[in-house]
Amino acid sequence: MAGGQPRVLVVEDEPAQREVLAYNLEAEGFSVSRAETGDDALLLVEEDAPDVIVLDWMLPGVSGIEVCRRLKVRSETRNVPIIMLSARSEEVDRVRGLETGADDYVVKPYSVVELMARVRTQLRRTRPATVGEQLVYEDIVLDAETHRVTRDGKALKLGPTEFRLLTTFMEKPGRVWSREQLLDRVWGRDIYVDTRTVDVHIGRLRKALGQHGGNDPVRTVRGAGYALG
């Protein structure tokens, strides 16, 4: 799996629906995890939070609305966007879903094309670079579509790994990323890379960002990892 792919968790107990969703999301370039029950979903999110969750209201055991409520009260998962799927079209149900913390609410039967658009809308908020948005941090501008980076108006030369590292930092300035988290996000979870490799590429990124002078915006947090700013 290529590092940096946006990850979507599909929580749906009907196998046919689940596979149609997964197939279409993968065709759009997303990495997809699947869960059949609310308990499975909570476990998967705890292990590794996805970028977006597509969550069915009616699930065996723990309901989708309860899964949503639990994820939204935890600080670690509060900001993961949740798109609730439901056959309930009544306004009172829609309101209840949104009040529980769902970021969007889609009534079944739904258009797959529309659902893909809604997933991209949520990603634009949480991982803008994955949908081709431009990122700006102080005097650094990163264009995800053209793969160009400028600093103070001057073009910078970055290798592909350094570009993905900078994208990760610029999507969440100030957030401290551990080496393991950066390996997952930049290299991909299926690839074994030594954590010291992260340090090497951070060094290259710092050098690239300083090509035309300027301060070093990448901060080393002792014992924790790295952050931008």
C-alpha cells in the first residue's frame, strides 16, 4: 500500500452493501477497512483511527448511533469525521444522528456517487492534500495537485518521501508525530522500514526547506517525535 492514502472505515453489517462501498472507495484511491458490528468498529478505531468513518445506523449489538456517541466523547477520536447511513429519513432521526456527533447523514437508498462526494468533503476538512487542496504554513506553500512547494515565493526541490512528510506536517501544524505514526502515514503500514529512516528523511526535509535560507520550521520533540512549528 502506498503511504499517504486516505483511510476509510466502512461499518456495515450487510455484506453486499459493505462490498459495494469498499469497491467504490478503493476505486477512488482510498484504503478501506471493514467492520460488520459496532464492537468491531470501536476496536478497529482504537487500534488505528481512520481518516473518515462511513457508519450504518442499524448494526447488531452496539448500534451505529452508540458507536458515534462513544467515538465523539473520546479526545483521541473526536475529530474523525463520521458519515451516518440510515434508512430512517424522518427529520427527527436525522437531527438525532447529527446531535450525537455525526458530521453528515445519508439516507438509504443513496447514490454511491453522492456518497463518494461526501467522503471527499469530509477529507477536505481533515486531510486537504489528499483531495488536491493547497496547503499554506507561514511562507511555505504546498500544492498537492502539481506536487510543487515554494518558500517565500521560491521553488523548493523535494524528493517524494520528503514531499509526503511535509504534507503530513502541513495538514496538522503543531501536532507532534511519533516516528511510528510517520512511518504509517508516509511509508504505509505494509512496508517495513527502520524508524531511523524517519530521522534521515527529516534531515533531508530540513535541508530542502532551508535551500534559500529561512528558519527551520521542523521541531524535534525529545522522546516524542517531530512537529511543524
